[in-house]
Amino acid sequence: MTGAFDTHSHIQDPQLLGDLEGILERCERAGLAGVALCGYDARSNDLALELAARSPLLQPTVGFHPHEADEVTDRMLTDLEALASAPEVVAIGEIGLDFYRNLSSHENQRRLLDRQLDIALRLGKPVCIHSRSAEAAAIEQLGPFAEAACRAGMGIPGVMHCFGGNVEQAQPYMDAGFLISVACTVTYPKNEVLHRLVETLPLDVLVIETDSPYLPPQTMRGQLNEPAQVVRTAEAIATLRGETVQRVIDATTANACRLFRVPAREPVTTA
Ligand SMILES: [Zn+2]
């Protein structure tokens, strides 16, 4: 039996780090097949690699979040590429565009994204994309990247993390070969746009995530999220689609393993 794969978490966040042992234990108990541990700045990138060595469940990714775009220097990008070339790093991310909070200029965000897409191409690794209020803008950069990745025979070019658009906005990303990641926000009763999305999209483009410590499921509103809760996302998708939870987990874990080029890990069975 396959376990669920959390394709996006930040368990190196200071709010979670103190309970790392407990978090990993609950991942094992929930039978998870994998947890992507995503960096977003220099320190969290280093930590992603460091912590990933502690459990075979953890798959590190490294990148500079668009919020960092005004601060990232050439030297930092050189260091990132060196870090990202480690064989255990499964993807470049989280990277992208955030035109909602606008913590860095749009011009710098676009430039930083292009530089990191170039790193992904040079290393032949997929990307984890953060796109907020930037669905139309992001495809302008991700479309050519996906074409180049396809020419290079890279496989799946990347994943749209915590996708916030509607079915129409998802289409160009699916056409370009990107996977669409659904977060625990799918458990919120009023999130009709996302409900519609998961009812409509084929299972072979979907993956699931928690974005821990953010975006806890409905039953944990106001608390810190953690990777074991990714099962709540699978349950909500199964209900919306009228499928079994196991079928949703099997499909999304297979997609996650193809995305990150990792084998599905067998759940630990406690006798
Ligand atoms: Zn994130």
C-alpha cells in the first residue's frame, strides 16, 4: 500500500524545528511515502539539506523565494547552484512570483526567477513554483523554460505549489507539462474555486502538499500545520471526486515520485 507524499513543506521553520522528532514520528505513523523539504532563503536552504540527512522520508529542495528578490546577489546565486548540484537535492524551489504581497519589485522577482530557471536547466532538475496573483505573468517565463526542459529530455518540468487559480488558469500550466499541487486549503468549505479545480482536473496532473507550518486543514485552523496532515488533503480530494482515498494517494504519490525522480518509499509497518 502506497503512502501519501507531501510535495511542499517547510519543517525547517523555527516554529516547527523544536518538534522535529515528533513531526517525523507522526509522518511515519501516517505512513507517508515522502516529504519535500523546501528552502526559501540561504539559511533555510542549508537547513533543508542538513535535516534531510536525518530521515529517508525527507527530500530537500533549494531556492530563493520571490520575497527575497531585492536582496539576492550574484554571489548568493553561485552558492545556490553549488548547493543545488548535490545529488540529494530533488528540485529548485521554492521560486516564483508574488504580485500579492509585493515584498520585492516585480522586475527583481522576474529576474531572480529567470536566473533560477537557468540553474534548474543546467542541473536538469524540476522546479517548485510559488505564484500568487501572478498566474498570467508566471507562464510567460515558465512556458519557455518547460519547452527547453522538454528538449533536454528532463521529464516533468515542475509543480505549481498551492495552486490558487481556477480551471482556466491551470490549463496553460498543464499544457506546458506542470503538475498542479493542492494544499490543505481544499478542506475549507468555502474554497469553491479549488473544489471545482480538483473535481475537474485529471488525477495524473495532481499532487498534494501541506506548506507546513502554514495553511492547516479545517479541523486545525489556528494551529501549526505539519506534513502528516497531508492525508487530510487526500481525503478531501477523494470526497470531492467520489474516489477512494487510497486511489487519490496512489495517483498523487506516483506523480510526486515522477516529478522528483525518487522511488516511492514503503511505509513503515508497526506490528
Ligand atoms: Zn512554501
